[in-house]
Amino acid sequence: IQSAQEAVPFTQSDITKLQQSKNPKQTVMDFARAQGLPTGQPSTVAPSKPAASLPTVNNKGWQLHKDGAGNLAYVSPDGKQFQAVGR
């Protein structure tokens, strides 16, 4: 279930709200960001502020990312693989 929720983070209710919005140029991603919904796009942790003193790059050269829920993982350059970081 969690995998499906991560793949499709929007509900029918969210889509209805988007359709009723007053901005006809607003995209689903714009709406999701405004509502605080997950967008599937991890944010890169700023190199100047590494999370919990973790290196910003692992031994494979993958960047450290943080998702909307605060989970940390090193993500491969192609975005298809990850190495979760325990807290």
C-alpha cells in the first residue's frame, strides 16, 4: 500500500480541488506543493548543512536526499536506486 501511495500521492479529492481552483494554468505538481503533498521529487540536502553530520555523497558518488516525510537516502544519478539512511 505504501508503495502505491508513494507512486500516486494524489487522491480524487485533491484532483477535484485542483479542478475547482481559480488558476487555470496551475498544474498538479503546483497544487501538490501548495498543499504540502508529496511530489515524488526528493530535495537534495544542502552540502553546507549535512543532515545529522552525514556526508552529502556516499562511497558510490550518490547524493544524499531528503523526502517530504524527512526520510534520508542516497540516490543514484539515474534516480532508480537508493540506499536508505537509518536514523
